Amino acid sequence: MENDNFYEKVYQIVRKIPCGKVTTYGIIAEYLGTRNSARIVGYAMKAAHALEGIPAHRVVNRNGMLTGKDHFFTPSLMRELLENEGIEIKNNRVVNFKDHIWRPESD
């Protein structure tokens, strides 16, 4: 299935996100050359929460919002994981978002 291959490409990128950094669905989509597929990246991340070794908590929306939080085992887990990595969260949003953003091309 074509989505399976795309999802694996997404997961390869997500595995590279450093501790204490986040990226967005759109940044991942753009890096993969499919700029308009941020929503598909979101679907991949929704499917990733039960997979081992994929730090899905490090992927947020373009405004730093924890839009994927409801797909974790508990609604607070995404926030807790990010806070454990030193990222401050307020009102389900990454504080100082621009300071924490990571882009694949910088790796």
C-alpha cells in the first residue's frame, strides 16, 4: 500500500527529532516533497502512537499546539513527555515555539 511507504518515510524523520525539540506536520510534509500533505503526516502520527521508537510527542501543529494529544494513552501524556524533555507547555502550546523547532534539513 502506498500510504505504508509514506508513513515509514514520516517515521524515519520523526525518529531523528532530537530530545527537547519539536517539528510540525507541515515541515515533515515539505521535507518529503509533498508540501500539501500535512494532514496525511497527521494520519501517520496518529497511527504511530502505539509503535515503539517513534517520538510522536515531538510533532505538533504549525502553531506549536499539541493537536495530537488525544491520540496518546492519556490526554496529558504528550505534554508530560515534552515537559520531561525541558519544553514548557502552556494551554496545550509549546512556549517559545520558535526556539524549539527542528527542521530535517538541519540534521
